[in-house]
Amino acid sequence: EVYIKDFTTSADYRITNNGDTDGGPSLVVFNNKLYVFYNHIYLTWAKCLICIPHQVPAGEIFYATSDDNWVQKTKVPDLPENSIAPSTTLFNNELYLTFSGQTSSVFEIFARKFNGFTWGDAGQVTNNGINHGFSKTISFAGNLYVFYPQGNGLSQTSPTNSDDKIYFSIFNGGTPRWSCPYLTLDSPVGRPTVLATPGN
């Protein structure tokens, strides 16, 4: 389940309470509200022609906001069927969400944008048939960056492993919308974490 801790009041807020697997939270302040995005993992039947029917985990991404005390849970629309690991930031006065979405047998990185009322497509960050997972999105020096592991590790709910290398792409708003992947470190480092100082 997903919780939020308010360190100014020592209050704990339980965001989800459905008995299923929820996690991967990402927090962002937008339009004077605190948003929490999280993935909800559930079981669905495998879609294949030659395999024995069985259930596999799949993911959806939801969000809740502070203005109604986290009561309403809203599903982010128009995502790939199996979407997990949300990451959020603000860019050009809009909220940008990146996440891992399953296409065929691999996870690629996708992006969506939100103006406070409607969601729009912000392009597919990766599209090279290699597994990607757990992106971290950041706005820095007038640019939007997405950092992500790229490798061959594959899991239905955890598309990364300790051997993945960290790459990043830059949003340019044109066609294509995202740059080719840039390698950050030529060594296995696992999941990325990024931080920008105030004012950048």
C-alpha cells in the first residue's frame, strides 16, 4: 500500500487500501496541490496463442491529490496495458509523467503531460526493442531530461536488474520529440536517482 508522511505535523496518510499491490509512488506539487502517482499491480490472464492459460501481473497508474484529502483515485488514461513505475516533474507549466509501458515482450519508456484538466501525449522516449525501467524525470536549465536503466533484465513488474546501464534522453518538442539515448556511465549501476538544486 502507499502512504504519505507529513513531517510538519507527524501525520500519516494512507493513500491506498485495497489489499492489492500498490507502489512506486512519485510526488509533485502542481497548481497548489500535492499529487501522488502510484502503480497498481493486479492479475490478468496471459494473452498468447500457444501457452497454457495462466495469470500474470499487470500494472496501471493512478493518482490522488491533497485537495480532497486523497479520497478520489484517478486512473491516468490511454496508457499501455501494463504500465508501472511513474515519475513526475513540472516543465513549461505542465505536469510531465514518464513511466515504463510494456510493448510486446519489453518495457519501453513513455511520456504524458497534464495541464490540470486534460492529459496529452508527450511521445515515446525509447523505441529500440530493449528493456527499460524505472525512469526518473527532471526539469533542469530549461530542458526536460529522463534518466532510465537500459538492459536485458525483464520482469512483468520490475523491468530492471543490477546489470542495467543508465541512459538519458532530452525532450525537444519536435519530431521526434525525444533525443537518442545518451549513456551516462559505462558500467552497471541499477536504478537512477536525480536531483536539481533550487532555481534550476
